[in-house]
Amino acid sequence: MPNRLWNVFVVSISTVGSRILGLARDILLFSTFGSSVVNSAFLLAFTFPNLFRRLLGEGALTAAMLPLLAEEKEASGRVALFALFNKILSWLTTVLFGLVVLIGLLLLLIGALPDLSARWELAMVLGVLLIPYMALICLAAAFAAILNVLQRFAIPALTAVWLNLAMILFLGGIGLWVAEDMHARIYWLCAGVLFGGCLQLAAPWLALKRQGWKLAPDFQPNSQMRELVRLLLPGIAGASVIQLNIVISRSLAHFIDESAVSVLYLANRLVELPLGVFSIAIATVYFPAFSEWAARKSPGDFNRVLQQALRLIFAITIPAAVGLLLLGEPILRFLFEWGSFRAADTALTLPILWVFALGLPPYSMVAILVRGFYAHKDTQTPMKVACISVGLNVALSLAFMWPLGVIGLALANLLSISVQCLLLTVKLSGLIGANPLGHIWRETAKTVLAALVMAVLIVISSRWVDTFPLTSKGNAAVNLLAIIPLGVICYFSVLWIARFRELEELKALLLGLVQRRKSRVA
């Protein structure tokens, strides 16, 4: 457990840097373009490569590769591991660049349709420019998977840093200086995405070379490649229908009005900050442990590790959801009300942010539960459950979008992910013969109690700050820079008083690190 906590810490800290840069990138993006049609078109176009990144790079491909690579390393060592990876890489590269050509042609055909609105034409043109990023980031994710098998987590976690730096450089450092209008600047931003994708692939490539890997193209099929395909195809179907929720929501939002995609994206990005820094880090680090106990056919140990992961998930997402519900407005006001992004845009985004915040715990649970199935090489069940989820999302989105607007799309997404979480829990309980939620209620109750105490403190402190003679931006700054840290300290203090189990493990980890350092000095 301490080693896994340390890896979670390493991945989280590595991810914090990329998330901060991502936040800076979004601040620059929205201050430059606001919630304009140009921004909405770019965000919709950027959704296309990100769809494949998530279903291939961070979804089915990684889930199918990791157990096979882990088994190969355990059975035959690094030489065989690298040979298997070269086979996978050879076929993956061919398929990805074939998809780039096919999808690019499809977007061109859609953009050439008669009577297509200007905002859809722009989205298709930008989509063609951005689709090569799909191949770059999916290949980078394949390298990340083998690095995780080798217990190297920091470099994959830093991957997004290179994209964010490139986008900031090409938009803020070049686009704003050499381009005079929004349309010219958005093309510079697209160039930044492609340059960032090249950097994202180069970093893990070099890290793997330092581990002794050498590129050796190999298209010879074998039983392991057939096993990969067997696991991958239903996994792609399952992951694709999950990601279709995002594409469906943003596409329907583009029908509502010119700003809908922008505000929907912004609310989702703020929710992804705690999700990406902690929840995905926990899922990434625990997945090899899930695979190990599943391979050993030890359901008791598997369930124990699964419950550890779920306790950590709840300990992060419950207070994060409370914080976003109570302080969403000052967060938006302080971070994004610059340039072309105005108070009216904050008012449009805030209720969507509230709905997405409520989805933090179930969304994070889904990331853990799906990996539990993949560890058992069961990709069929998550696929079937995901199909139910996306069908429900489509039906609810169409029902809610006209009376409720963009909020209706967010609400449909929340309800569908909650149903998916419930079904996955029931199915996984049957698979392992135990309820993964059965022995975590006591620790979860401590989490809820600490979050409630934190909420009371935030409300009292925020109302007190409202009495200060401050501007709107100054009030938001105090809420962000003072009340949020105060709430975090309060939350973890209550957990410490309540003797939350994982907090004790973390303390033991830190003490062990200090003792090891002292012994080295001695």
C-alpha cells in the first residue's frame, strides 16, 4: 500500500504541473476568444482527436495492452517485453495513420455539404487540421502504458505539459503578435496543437529508450497479438460509446447557440482538474495491482485493493465537489473574467459547473470499476453497460436540451454516468463474489463528515469576505487564495482527528521516507 500511495503522489504531483499549465492555456484561450463562435468551433474540432485519444490512448488500448505487457514482463523479462511492444507499435502506427486519412476525408465531405452554417464549416476545417494529433497522442499513450509496466509513472503524467506549453507559445507568444483577427489566431493555435503532439510523443519515446528499448518494426502476428485484438475490439466499442457522450453533448450544444460549446467545455475543464490530478492518477497506479491479483486468481486480495482505491477516490472527489458547488462563481470570476470573457459568460457557465461537480464521485468510480473488469480481461461487460449509458444520454439530452438548454445536456450526462456507475458496481460484485462498497462505508462517512465541516467553514468565511470593501475581482481573489486553502486544511484536519485509514498509511509512508534518508546520511 505505501508504494502505491507513493506512486499516486508522484503521478499527482506530475499531473499538477500539466493541469496548472492547462488552466493557463484555457485562461488565454477564453480571454482571447471568449465564448465566440470561433472558440466553439475550435473546441468542437479539438473534440475529434481527443475522442480517439481517450478511447484508444487512455481507454481500450491501454487497458488491453497493460495486462499483456505485465504478463510478458513477469514471464519472460524485458527483452521479450520490448519485442512484444514493437509488434504492437508497428500495427498501431499503421492503423492510426490510416484513420487520420479516412477521418480527414470524412470531415472534408461534411464541410462541403450545401447550406451548412458558417460555424459548422469552420469546425470541419479546423477538424481536418487537428486530426493528425490523434495519431501522435495515441502513440504517446502506448509508450505510457509500457512505462507504467516498468513502474515509471512520472514521464507519462507529464505528457500534457508539452501540449499546453506549445499551445500557450503558439497562441500567446506568436498568434497574438503576428495575427490581427480571431480566425488567423485560431490557425496558429492549431499549429500549436500539432507541435505539442510531436513533443508528447518524443518525451516517452526517449524515456523508454533509456530503459533499453530499441525500435524494431515487426508485423509478424502471434498469439499475443490475437489476444490483444480480442481484448481491444470490445474495449474500443465500450470506450467509444462512453466518449460519444462528450461528442454528442458538444455537437448538440453547437445547435443551441454560438457560445454553448464554449461554456460546456469550460465547466467540464474545471471539474477535470481534481479528476485528472487525483482520480485518474489513482486509477492509473492501481490498475497494475488489479491486474496482478486478477492474474493470481485471488478475489479477496483484488477486492481489498479495489476498496483502497475507492476510499481514496471518495476522499478526493467528495470535498472537491463541495468546493466547486460553493466557490464555483469566484473561481470562474477570478480565473477567466479577462479580455473577451465577461461576467455574462460566468453566469452562463456557473449552473453547468454545478451539475458537472455533482458527477465527480460517480465519474471517478467508473474509471476505477472499468479497470477492475479489464484486469480480469472482461471487456464485454463495460461495453454493454456503456451502450446503455450512451443510449440514456442521447434520450435525455434530446428531452432536456430544448426546455433547459445547455444545462439540460449537463444534467443528461450526470444521470447517465450515475446509472453506468450503479450497473458496473452490481456487475463487478457478481464477478468477484463480493461487494466492493461493502467495507468502505465507515471511512466514507468520515469523508462526508469532514466535507460538511469544511462546507460550513467555507460558507461562513465567504459571507464574512463579502463584507470587505473589495472589487468583484478582489473578492474572488480572496475566496480563491485564502478560503480554499483554509477549507483544505480544515478538511484534512477533520480526517486526521477521525483517523481516516489512508491518512495513516500516508503518514507511515512519509515517516519511512524520512527514516531512509536519515539512514543514508548516517
